[in-house]
Amino acid sequence: MPDALRDDVYRRPLATALERLGIGSGWRCVDVGAGGGDVSVALAEIVGRPGRVYAVDSDPTARDEAAAAAAAFSQVLAITQAAEDLVLPEQVELAFCRFLLMHVVDPAAVVRRMATVVRPGGYLVAQEPITSAGRVGGRALSMPDARHPDVGAILPALVRGAGLDIVDAWAEAPAGAGPGPVADYLAHLTGIHPGEDPVVLPPLVTVVGRREGGG
């Protein structure tokens, strides 16, 4: 499964983000562009039954995959909804997206919309790549199917433009040579296996924004 591969090779940036937030039991969260549900499940495990996770995706098939992945967690609610039209029945402590903004028509509009569902004192976390900074055998990686393949490069500006204070930001890039999860993920991404060529996957930029207010 593509999401399982992605979770494998990019798991550290996700874990680091959640650890730095101090997310805990009872938090309300939304995973925008939930895809296969790997992030939704990770959030559900942390917030526990007192919490709630909204797994939102515009694709009904992806929504169903997220619901199936989180079937053991009653605190996960799967919703079919476009990121640009995000509306929730309550405000949340955390709005999260990963590999979403690179595909939408207007990344700035999506970030602003996500910010509206964050309660005062809550957080927005976005993780997006700088695709052209990836390397295969020393050559730049291209992802022509993505509308904004290098959106990670402007991610801090997008979060600040949504009226949030940036409290943390960093970038990480998994790398490898020869067979392994890095090569497998690249083959899924591009349709071409790198063989023995060294691979540096696109840096994944993480930006943590906080909405003013709260206790």
C-alpha cells in the first residue's frame, strides 16, 4: 500500500511533530487529506477514547480506506469533504495535513481554511515536500503530476499568512542506496526503480503554527 510505504520512510518527521506538540489524551484533531488513514490511526492511538479524530478526504474511496484502517478506534470519524470546504462540528486542538497542499489548486486557501477550525491556543501542523531537492543518482527528482511539487519551500509563509504564529519548523529527508524502503517508495512515486543508485527522497518540511489565545 502506498500509505504504508510513506508511513515507513517518513515516520520520523511525523513522530517528531507529535512529540514536540505534547499531544495527549482527550485532544480533538482533524487529519485533512487522510488518504489511507495512517496519520489518523497514529492520532487516535495518542488521544484515546476521550479524544476525537476527524479523518477528512475529498475522495470517498480514500475516506473508506481511512475508516477501515481506523475501524478499531471509535474516536475516529471519517468524512468526505474537500479541504477547501473544511467544516467541522467543533473546533480542534490540532489540524494536520501531509502531502496534501502539493496537490490542491490553492494551497494558501486550504491552510487558511484549516486555521479556521483550530481553537484559540491550538495548532496547525503541515508537512509538505520540496520535490526538486530530492536526488536519484545525483539527478534532481521531478514530480510533474503534482500541482505544487515544491510547496514545502513556501510552507512557513503559508502558515504565517493564515494568521498563525510559527512555533517550530524543520526539514528531514530519508536517504538510502540499494534495495530497501527508500528505493521502494521512490519506485511507487515515479514508476521507476532506482536500482543501486543512491537516493535522497524529497525533504519533508514540517511547520507548526499556533493560533493566538487559549490558556
